Amino acid sequence: MTDYSSVIPAKARIQGDRAPAAAPCSSQGQALDPRFRGGDDVKERHTKPVYDEQALPATRVRGYWQSVFYRLQHDPVTLFFAAIVVLIVLAAVCAPLIAPFDPYKESIVGRLKPFGWRGHPLGTDELGRDMLSRLIYGGRVSLLMGVVPVLVASLIGGMLGVVGGFLGGRANTAIMRTMDVFYAFPSVLLAVAIAGAMGGGMTNGMLALTLVFVPPMCRVAETATTQIRALGFIEAARASGARTTTIIRYHVLGNVLGPVFIYASSLVSVSILLASGLSFLGLGVRPPVPDWGLMLSTLRQSIYVVPFVCALPGFAIFITSICCNLVSDGLRAAMDVRM
């Protein structure tokens, strides 16, 4: 057996505690193992071991609601109209502080005056009351009748839809067939009929609008719950022995909240229009409470005297409704993960 110890130089050594039996070589005669140093006939190479390489930093993934807020922050159209809605709400809330005149103070001399008459920026109405003050105070009633019925209907209709969609069977049939009875009538006609049967007033008007909005909210919640009920994580929760109330609370409600919230935001403008329509017909707010629909009704006989002053309540209804619709579209685009 030949001894090659005299041939291998003294400084040629293998790093590590244990030396491999044979160092694999490439076609050029260089070692493939990065830990191996060649002898005199191989150029010394100091290669960094593979296990010393550092892993790339982990990328932080946004959650669902963080993604929603990120999309909203980069949607200038939605932010612009949302700012207008916020200004309208703030003006209604701070009405006693920013209204220049008493909205109930009448003046026989100052009836139906144009813009800028004696310190009245938007003129006066048929009884000499300041239009700007009544528009600001009227926003309180109109926004209240537009938001409260939608919130109550979302709560009632959403719970009925979730229960009917998750349980299915006879419970679903009983709930949804009852909702179909309300679907047989147009929303405007149904609101007028209910408000007329209960009598005028803001409370009865809001109750009528709530009954109108419960069926569509129930339908949206039931459809979303039916789709979620057949998914795998629901079956896994059932197999683990979780109760029905626990599954609905922790697994169903979080997934149904998105569609219900989007649809509810689109109903705010519809509720404002319907509430103004009820007040216009005398089935909503009663005089002398300032309301945009009621103001539009009382000023319609003076349309040929001061047409621009008479159109102000309708303009306020239009601006508020279109801004709420555009904000609702922006929320839908931000909350839809497929877009």
C-alpha cells in the first residue's frame, strides 16, 4: 500500500472535526465541497459555508381589515365624498353653535326674501324664518331618520337571516316566506301604507322605514350564511362538538358582517329619500319641526317667487344622498377581496 503522506503538503488540511473519505472534484479539478481547501496544485478558495447564509426577512402580510383601510386611504374619490358626509353630520350635530338665527323665529316682513337679505345668507322661507338655520337643523331630523331605521333593520333582519340560513329546513322556510310577503309591495308604497296606518310623526315614520328595510337585510344575511354553512371550517367546528350558538358567534357572524355592512351603507341614502318623501306627504315629521322633506313641501307653492330658495331643501337631499351612495360604492370596492 503506497504512502502518500510525503506528497501532500503540510499546510493542506481539511476544516472540521471529521474529514470526509474523498473530496468530490469538478471537471476542472476543483473541489465541490465549499469547506475543502486544495493543495499546492489547486488554488486556495475561501468559500462561505451554505449553512452560514442568513434567511431573508419575513414579509408582513396585512389582515383583512388592514387591507380595507389601506384601500380606502388610496381611494381619493371615496375620501372626498366621505369628508362631505362628515361635514354634513358635524353641521347637524353642532347646529346650536353654528346656526346664525333661531330656526323657529318668524317674521311677517321678511317672508320669501332672496339670498343675502339683511344677514340671511340663503334667504327666508314662507314665514320669514332663516333658511340656513332651518337647513342645518333639518339635517338632524333627516339624518336621524336615515340612519336609525337602517341600523335597527340591520340588527333584526341580519339576525333573522343568519338563523334561517344556518338552521335551514322549516326555520328557513318560515322566515323567508314571511319576508316574501313584504317583498310583494314596493318599498315606497309599503312605507306610505304603514306610516298612514299608524299616523304621522317621526317615531311612526322611523318604524315604517324599519319594517321596509328588514326583508332585504334578512335576504342578504340569509344568502351569505347559506354559502358559508357548507364550507369546511363550519363542518370542522361541528365535528369538534361546538354548539350552534358558538359556531354562529365565532365563525358565521364575522363572515356575514361584510356583505350586511356594505348593503346597509347603501340603504342610508334610500332611507333619507323615503323619510323626506313621507314628510313631504305629511306622514313624517310634523310642523314646525325643520325637516328637508317638509320644507320642500311647504315651499313648493312659492316656487315662482323665489325659485332658488325653494330648491335648497331638494339640493340638500340630493347632495347627501349622492355622497352616501358614492361612499357606499367605495366601501364595497374596499371590502371586496376579489376586486
